[in-house]
Amino acid sequence: MLTKEQNELLTRTGPGTPCGDLMRRYWQPVALAREIPPGSAPRPVRILGEDLVLFRAEDGTPALLGIHCPHRGADLSYGRLEDGGLRCVYHGWLLAADGRCLEMPGEPAGSTFKDRLRHTAYPCREAGGLILTYMGPGEPPLLPALPFITSPAEQSWCTKLFQECNYLQGSEGNVDPQHLSYLHRFVNPDKLRESHSLVLRDPAPRIEVDEMPWGLRLYAVRDIGDDELYVRVTNFIMPNNSAFSAGPPLDPKVHPLPRSSYYKMHWHVPIDDTHHWKYEIAFRKDGPVDPVWLASQYENPDDPQAPLSRRLDNRYLQDREEQRTSTFTGLGRNFNDHDRMATESQGPIYDRTTEHLATTDKGVIAMRRQLLRAIEEVRAGRDPLATSRDERYNPFAELAVLEERIPKSVSFREFWRQPAAAAGR
């Protein structure tokens, strides 16, 4: 368990907090690119406890400013996109994407006041279907060379889901492979993916964790008999992202794909300390995904602000008869609903001083330790893990996401390097 002080340290991400300072050293998603198409109105957003306005400049470049005009605080999301910036409708002050004030119409001729003002502004980049921002000090690091960012756009698709809890609760679920044997269990797994039945054969997997340049590599090793192991290789990506095997990016009845050719990422981005967005990214390693098929797996893929049917305030519409006859949870067959119940029901910010960690919580323990070390690195004035300003260095070069049946004679730590697995990586 954590001490009260450690729990506060890891869960508070607002301006001036140690974990907030850590989060701001990384590029973070602030919106789906399709949420703010060229020519659309400025959009109010909240991230890491800061209220901001997101807009596209006349050339389509995304920009992010403090939402309150530096003059007398009017909401800039009501502003006009014109003359190379965002103009406040209260007194006409014109702000550039970099926070410079371009015009102050009420000032007398010859006034230099506008040249001495800099409004809150954060650089933005569009990549992988996301708009990302860097909210830290100094020159931003390079965009992370994650495969979905460096590959052609047609190989990935993303959406986001609103979560009524602290970001850490979502992140911890991603480094907890044992929960797959229960939370996502179905009464008749034979009708579902093979992996669903495999995780039921050994509900007490061996969990091993290796520290990597991007964060952690986790191995969940299950004994499935017949001299075979079922191994899932997943990853925690500093400071709030993960990569793991998940559902296919095309309709498997029409386009069956090898399991090693695709995976998903969950990027848990704090809105504030008690709410976050889970950005879910589907990535195919060797070809295009099907956005229509992927969108069909979500309730509101193009309107993340719309309320979900299953929510904390209606107990996720749990059906006890379904729980008896069909699913382990009684919460339908969508894994996101299961995960949301498990994390949101812990409370807005889980009190980790009351928990009792078990053998299969190795990933959770390792992730917390890594985050605490990174906070100290930033406090000491050093760049944290997996941030780079050297284009010759890619901390994600050996990122591997796999689920495979392997002989017990094969090393579960090395099988992903074999030609067949490496080709899928």
C-alpha cells in the first residue's frame, strides 16, 4: 500500500503539483483531431486542472491558450477567429497562437502595452488522429515515436471515453493482467475470442516486470496445459499510457488477422484530479484499420461528451439475471463498461492506504515506484524517462505487444524476438 503522502503525490496533477509537473514534461492528448475540424469554432477544454481554449488558426494549425482573456477575463471560446489569431469579443484584443497580443484596439496610438504581454499558450501538434500539447517548461521534447504516430494515418484510429475518477485508477487497471480472468469473464467463452478462454484456464498467472526505456514491459504467463504457456506481453508507457493486446481493428468474420498484427493503447489524461479522459487508440502494424468497424464497438465514438448508457449514477445498469447466466459482471459484453465500473467504483480518488496488494499486483507496484522516481527526477531538474530531444534516439525501438501460445521450453522473455513474432512487432 501507499502512504497518504505518496497517494497524494501520485494523484494530484494540477498546476504546481509534483505529479502535475511530471505530466507536463510529456506531450499529452488534449483532443481528438476530428473534434475540432478546420473552420470549426474554438472549443473549451480542461486538462491537468487548467481551463484552456483549443482552436485552429487560419492555416489549420491547432493552438491552445488560457481560456480567460488576459484583459478582464472573458471566455475566449466565444471569440472570433480572424487576423491570424483569436479575438476576444469583449474588447477586441487579438491573441496569437503563441500567446502574443497582436492588437489592443482600445490603446492609444504608439502604445507598447501589447508588446509586453504574453498570455498562457501551449504548443500543439497533430499526430495519429490526436491533438497533443506540451505544457511544461522550456523547449518541448520530440513527439514520442510511438508506432501509431510514426506510421501512416490509415493504420490507426482513436476515440476517447469520459471517466469519473482519478487517472491513476485507470492506469493501474492496464498493468493488472490478472483481472482478465474475472472482470471480463463470460459464461460461454467458447463463442468468443480464443484468448478469452485461455485466461480462464489459469486465473493465477505468473507476472514478471522488466524496466524499459519507455516504462515497463509486463509478462503475464499462464499455464494452459499440454506443455504450453499462454503469454501476454503488455507495456506501461510513462507516465500515463499503456499498450496491450485487444480486439481486432477489422471485422474478424470478414478479415481475420493474426493476433500479433494489432493492439490497442489506453492513454489516461487527467481532466482534473477526479475526472479523466481515456484516449483509446487502435493500431494495426501491417495495414489499414477499418474506422467504421471500430466506431461500431463504441457507444458515442464521435461525441465523447454525450452521456453513456451505463454510468456510475445508474449502477451501470447491472443485470443480476445476466450475471447469473451470461457474464461475470452483469454489465453487458463491452470491456470498457467493465473497466469503468471497476475503476470509478473505487471513488473519485482511491485511498490506497487501505488496500492489501497481492502477488499479481507486481505491475501496479512497479508502475507506482517508477512514477515516484520520475517525480523526484523532475524535482531534481532532470528530464524524466522516455522524453528525448535527440532524433537519433528512439526509446520505443523495442516496444512489443503480443499474446501467444508458446512451448514451455521457450523463454517467455525472449519469444517475442523470434522471427515470426518480431515481424508482427
